[in-house]
Amino acid sequence: MAEKYGSEDRAALLADVAQMYYLEDKSQAEIARVVGVTRSMVSRMLKEARDKGIVEVRIHRSLRLEPDLETALVNRFKLKEALVVGLPKASDVHLLDYLGLAGKNYLKPHLVPDIILGLSWGTSVSAVINRMDMPEPLQCKIVQLVGALGAQNNSYDGHALVSQLVEKLGGEGYYLNAPFLCTDSTTAESVLETPSIKEAISWGRKAQIALVGVGSTKPNYSSYYLAGYVSRKELNQLRKEGAVGDVCGLHFDIDGRDVCGDFCERMVTIRKVDLLAIPLRLGIAGGDGKVEAILGALRGGFINVLVTDGSTARNILALVGE
């Protein structure tokens, strides 16, 4: 058998090993004897199969919602709806998975033929898309609302997320093929006048749903800073001006007031007036580092549906005295 597998394509070998282990319930020792390798080699092959996407692991979580917190958030911030997921103490990775599942559960019934859906970027939006599934292709338009962040952020960059969702849903993708942040306002204005960019911006204005994350300006939580897209100096300046967070790069203070200045003039992103005109603005965010940012987003009307976790919801309500 070793000779057989040695002559075959590596991917086929990994698939065979994975099938024996996951579908045929063979032990690693049994597989090692069949393939003609050591048990430790089989273990490495199984890991390689997962890393290369030959094996996909999907965990089916059950959600426990907290309706009292949902009602409190809806009433306090005049939201269309809130989904608050009750969680055991979990790592950020588990938190994102729960929020992604809750976000998918809320979004999926709204995905009807000819819908125009706008996407921002980030790990929370990515978590929703990772969970998304549709039984049949959907005729829809999926629009990138925020310019590209660079190759190092490909897994949760807006361009990549639009591509992933188009692959899962079908339909057409519209891309902002430009950097999120330009060196100066003149360059940004010129980029925004590019025909392909103008077309994508135009479709973004027509969106019926926006799926967005909520960013924080805290250095330990700011995706822009941690990804190297803004300097510590720029981040400190935003914080000095009162910025606690952003939606689609549009920064605001804890009361939801615009705090952007020169930074906003350099961005290639949907404008606030256009974002707020989108009827359903679904924000996915949670965690201790996002509490002030989510509060600012709620007060500023940047989102009108919130998916978060119980701890974050309680901290937001405590911050406003409820």
C-alpha cells in the first residue's frame, strides 16, 4: 500500500487518510498500517489535511439568547431588534463563532431575491459569512462598502469577504478596488471619481441591508492599528479628539457624534449620510474592548440591529445607568 500511495498525488493521499479516520472510524495506528507510514506521520497528515482545507470541521452550536437584555437594548436605543447571546466564559475565538452564528440566523431570512447587501470588513463580519449557507443560489448584489486594507488582512478584508459571500450565495459582487486610506484628501477625492469606484459607491447607496462590524480605538483592540494600517500617532490623535470607535471607518465619540477630521477626508468608504439611509444596519460586535465603541455606534444610529453577547450587553446598559 505504501507504494500505491507514494505514486499518487499528495492531496489524494491526504483525502484517503482523512476519509479512513473521520468517516470509516479507523484508528491512526490502523491507517498507518494501511498506508505504510508511522502513526505520528498519520497525525501530521490529518493536520495537513485540515490546514489545506481538504477536511473542514464545522461545530454545530446551540444558541441561548437573553430576551430581557434584548428588550432593554431595543427600548433604550430604539433599535429594530437585538440578539443577545448567552455565553459561558469563552475565548475571543469562541465569542466570534457564537456571534457569527447569531448574525447568520438573523440575516438569512432577510436575504431575498434581488436584495442589495453592503459589507464592511473585519473578523465579526467574517464570522457571519463563515456561517452562511444557502440551499440554492440567490440573485442578489453584494457591495463592498469600505476600501481595501491590504494583502496582509486578506482573510477579513472587504474585497475578500464580498468574494466569499458571492461564492456562497450567488449573485454579483461590486468592489471598491482602492485603498481604504489615502495619503491625502486630494488623492481620496480623485479615487472616488474613478468610474468603477463611483459604480460601487452608487450600489452601496442603494443597499437595503448593511452588515458591519464595530471597531474600537483602544490600541489593544483597534484592528486598523493592529494590522498596521494606521500609526500609533494617528490612533492617538483620533482618541485625543474623543473617538471611541468606528463603523465603516466613520469614527465617533461615546455619544455617537462624528469625530474624524482629516482622517475621514482621506478615506475611500461609504459616507455617513448614505450609511444611515440603509434601512437595516446590522452590527455584529462583542467583548469588553468594544463596549464604549458599541455604545457610540448605538447612540449615533450607525447600527439599528445589534448582535452581541450577554456580558457586553450588560456592560453597555451599566454604562448608561440601566
